[in-house]
Amino acid sequence: MRQVPVNTRDGSYRVLIGRGLLTQAGRLLRELLPGPTAIVVSDTTVARTHGGRLIEALKAAGYGVRLLEVPPGEPSKSLAQADWLYAALADAQADRATPLLALGGGVVSDLAGFVSATWMRGMPFAILPTTTEADLDASLGGKTAVNHSAGKNLIGAFHQPRLVIIDVDCLATLPDRDYAAGLAESVKHAMIADRGFFEWQIANHRHIGQRDPQTLEALIERNCSIKAEVVAGDEREAGPRMVLNLGHTVGHAFEAEMEYELRHGECVALGILAASLIAAHRGTFPSTGHERLVVLLQAYGLPTRLPRPVTVEAVLARLAHDKKVRGGRRNFVLPTAIGEVQIVGDVQDAEIAHAAESLQPIGG
Ligand SMILES: NC(=O)c1ccc[n+]([C@@H]2O[C@H](COP(=O)([O-])OP(=O)(O)OC[C@H]3O[C@@H](n4cnc5c(N)ncnc54)[C@H](O)[C@@H]3O)[C@@H](O)[C@H]2O)c1
Ligand SMILES: [Zn+2]
């Protein structure tokens, strides 16, 4: 079992990574989260495939268990779904000491995290991620949220988990498309912080694609370490943490414009490419770096173009709206080299338009 410590002002916790950890989860959680009853939030797909093993382990460790299932997919990250969970918590007489466990992908951990942050002003929370997206990114850092019609993740709270337990065996059942999508966050982390890790991913892409458990453990550990390092000391995103938004500015605009028909990670891949194109066009990122980026994204089976045309004006309108909602700032994270980024405040609409044009489908 590998361990990554995460230190924040709001508390320190560990990320545990290994095979078969779901079956040990009761024992691992028991030390940190006492209580007669544990609430498990999952989606119906994950509950069916992995819920049984977790519930058995929790019961063996002496917990009573209440399983709350939401429909799979991004629409579950809503206030309506949070409201349904609050009612279920009231019904279960959950209080400030009741542990709430998220079993699933980023949708489940963001939603359950938000509910655990707000129910009675905060209940203890742990995450058992089951997607690459959640293993490599969403489980770590304490950001929780639901979406609003005005934009993604607009209603949220910072709430650190007490423990993250990553059972790499869960990834065996993840559909190929979701599996590949989450790897975009690994490309992001390497682009931000570690050229050697970027090249390691290119060299190991076959093992990663085959979901070799040992390679996955190493991949997840390095991603968690990079994110933990960036998040430490800046868990409220006042400064350095902003670099984690690489690919997410234009990525979120694509995500909304495609009406969530693309996966979050697929949009992040396209967003990183947009940032890379903008930087290359400015002459602040070598074109060889851009080519290397395309190599890794393609090796992972991630899109390097939009699947259908998206109007550039619509993307710019989304970004303008986003800027307004977020207090008039539009900071862009741009690569300067593989493994290095800078934050730039003066990216013009014309530069974004040019990048978005270059990502249109061929002949589209
Ligand atoms: N809080 C953060 O810091 C943070 C970081 C990154 C992403 N996110 C959020 O995460 C969300 C995306 O997460 P996601 O990609 O994990 O999506 P998801 O939770 O919707 O999971 C994707 C799909 O895979 C299914 N699934 C999950 N695990 C499975 C398994 N082991 N076997 C079979 N099927 C499985 C789910 O039912 C779902 O249909 C977005 O809303 C994004 O905003 C948050
Ligand atoms: Zn992301």
C-alpha cells in the first residue's frame, strides 16, 4: 500500500493507494471515524459494481450502514440532488459526528462532499474514489461543489476529507471512455510540475492503457503528490493553486457548450491544447512542446479536436460570462515548457478565438 500525506491548514490526511483496499475500508476508517452508523453516498452504477464489498467491510468493522444512491452523471451535481440527500440524512438522524463516505467518481465526491460540508455545518467525510478522474484529481484538495444553471461548480465549499482510500481494482470496471478521460488530469499535473513524469507517461502509456495495477499505483501516487504539493498552504486557491486550472478555462467553456456530451477530462484535454496553442502562438512555449503534448494525449486516446463544430463566439461569450461571475478576473494558465507554467492576465479574445478555431473538427 502506498501513502501520500496531504497537509492543509484545515487539517492533514492521508491518501492510501493499493489493491483490494475496499475490503479493508472498515478497519481503515474505524480508527479515524467512530460512530455507530456510516452513510455511504454513491451512484447507482458504482453501488451495483462496488457497493457490496464496501458495505460488507463496513459492517465487519462494526458500522451500521445506510446507502444513498443518486443517478449516475453530471446532472446529479445539483442543489436538487443535495436537497434529496439532506432529507435522507434527516431521516437517518445523521448528526455532526456521523461519517459520510463518498464511493464513486468526481460527481459523487463533489456532491457528497458539498452535502457533508453543509449538513449541520459539517460532518466528517471520507472518499473512496472509483474513476481515474477522482483518483488523480477530484478526491484531493477539499473542493466540493454542485452546479448551477449559471455555470459549473458555482455553489460549493472547502471541506477536506479525513481519509482517501483508492482501491485501484475499482478501475477494472470503468468504461474505456471514462478511464481515458481522467488521464487528462495526469497530463495536466505533469505539464504543470514534472517533465520527467510527462516522459514517464509516454514511455508507460501501454501499461497504463492496459490498467496494469502496479503502473496505476505509481501513476496515482505521483499525481496525488503533485496535487498535494500545490494545494498545501493554498487550499483556498488564493495563489499558487491556480496553476491547477491549466486547461480548465477554455475546457469548461467547451464542456458547457457541448452540453456535457463530452466528459470533463475530454474537455480538459482540449483546454490544455488551447492553452498550449495560445502560448505557442505568443512564442512563449516551443512548438516541440506542443507536439509532445499531442503525442501523450493521443497515446491515451484523448481527443485532440472537438467532435463537432463549436461556435467560437459562443465560447467567448461563455468565458466573458464566467469572468463576470468570478469577479472580473480572467487569469490564464499557460505552459512555458513541459513541466512549467505561468499565470497570464492579458490573454485577448482574438488569441482564444484562434486556438478554438484550430481545435474545430477537420472539415467542420
Ligand atoms: N473537486 C475537485 O477538485 C474536482 C477535480 C476534478 C474533477 N472534479 C469533478 O469531477 C466530475 C467528473 O468526475 P468523473 O469523471 O469521475 O465522473 P462521474 O463521477 O460521473 O463518473 C463517470 C461515470 O463512470 C461511472 N463509474 C464510476 N466508477 C466506476 C467504476 N469503477 N466502474 C464502472 N463505472 C464507474 C459513473 O457511474 C459515471 O457514469 C466533474 O463534475 C468535475 O467537475 C472535481
Ligand atoms: Zn478537471
